[in-house]
Amino acid sequence: MNTTTLAAFLTVDLLLVFTPGADWAYAIAAGLRDRSVVPAVAGLIAGYAGYTLLAVAGLVVIVASSPTLLTALTVAGAGYLVWLGWGVLRRPAALAASEEAMGSSRLQIMLRGVGISGLNPKALLLYFSLFPQFIDPATGWPVAAQTGLLGTLHMTACAVVYLAVGVLARTVLKTRPAAARAVTRASGAMMIVIGGVLLVERVALAG
């Protein structure tokens, strides 16, 4: 793959990554909990790693072409986002959480991140609709290798942006408890709204 193609892909991909969504909401919520940004972002990236493996194996096309499977995935993802968002609204980030408490929940934080990105059907459609536009079998690179490279670039962009979002949320809001609670509640509300929109879109398409 040539540098022009990769630069074009990164430009489009970064525009999508910089668009706030469920990933941003989770990174912000994690940023307001001491020592939870890294495991949260690691979980988000792990979810995208799963999609990258599916894309490399060619299974993305199969999943994306199955209305039943897409509907099931959308409903599961929407329900998960609504459930997680409601949990955030009920229990806003506690900035004074102890180091021991956060340490014991890092795996749970990471798994939640995997669920947010891994159950998001928008990610599947991103891999299916965006990637093919930048893959050229005539370049001599195997399609699987090109797909893997694009997936790696996407995951790298997500890691950098989401880490920055989480760290900035923690740095800026750490000394402002009231603002932190407001932002956390807004993040939870955003998860619920996004989950609801995904569910409505899928129901409309199915109808």
C-alpha cells in the first residue's frame, strides 16, 4: 500500500474517531475514576481488535450481509449501552475512590470497554464500508495484509485519542467535583441515547 492511500485512510478514520460517541463517553467516565483510563481504553481497543480479526478472516462480509445477525448484534449492543449508561447515571464517578478499590475492578473496567466497542454494530459497518474503499488487490499486497494494516492504524488512532480524552477529563475535572459529576451523568445519558438511536434505526430498517 502506498503512503497516499494510507494518509487518505487516516484522514477519514481520524474524523470518525474524533466524533464523540459511546467510546468517548466511556473514556470520559473512566477518566474521572483514578487509574481506570488505561484498562478502559485497552478494553475498547480489544473490541476493535476482534473486528480486525473478523475483517482479516473475511467474516465481516458474512456478518454484514446477514440482516438477522446484524439485528441481533444491534439489539444486544443497544441494550448493553443503555444498561451501562443507566449504571453511570445511578452512580456518578467517585473521584475519591481508593487505590485498592480501583485495582480490584480493573478487569471489570476493561471488560466493559470490550463490550462497548465489541457490541457496537456501527464498528462492524465501519470495517465493512470504509475498509474496502482503501484496499487494492492490484498492489501486490494480500487483501488480508492490507485489511490488517488498516485495522492496526484504526486501533492506534483510537488508543491515542481515547487516552487523551480520558486523561484530559481526569486532569481538568479532578478538582471540580460538581463538574465531574455533571460530565459523568452526561456521559451516561449519551450512552443511553446512542443505544436508543441504534435500536430505533435497526427497528426501522427491519420494518
